Amino acid sequence: TWYCVSSTDRAGEYTMSNLFVGHSVTINSNGTYTSTSSSFGTSGSYKINGNKIVVNTNGGRAFMITVSFSGNRMTWNGSGEGVNFTYVFEKEV
């Protein structure tokens, strides 16, 4: 389980900060996830290809994410549904 500590969403000329902060995502080893945010989809599946992840929500939305790690932090740079985003998560300990 990872908790969002920073988020930026960009859609056209609009930038929204911290919309995902306080939400979590649990990444399961069987290719599924759950999230506490309805904007990302409360559940779905993912496929990994190197440091790229394709996420498909159970609501039919798709996102492409580039993932990087530094210590207990995971950063997502991604896009989908007309939004570009950067999310920083910290791992639950």
C-alpha cells in the first residue's frame, strides 16, 4: 500500500495540486490494484513493461504511467483521459 504525498494534475490550461494527496493505492502481485480515489478508479488491473505501466480501471478508463523509485518513494508520471499527472507516493511501513 502506497500513500500519496504530492500530486499535480494538468488538463489543458488548468493545473490542480494535491487532489490525490491522502489517498492510497494498493498494488497486488496478481496484476490488480485497489485505490481510495474514485478519480483513478477504485480498482482495476495493470501490466508492467520495464518502468512503464498500463492501468485499466474497472470503469473502463486507461492510463499510461512511467514509474520511478527512490528509497520509500514511488513517483508516477502519466497520462490518460486528457490529463497529465505527477503523483508521489510513500510506502506504508
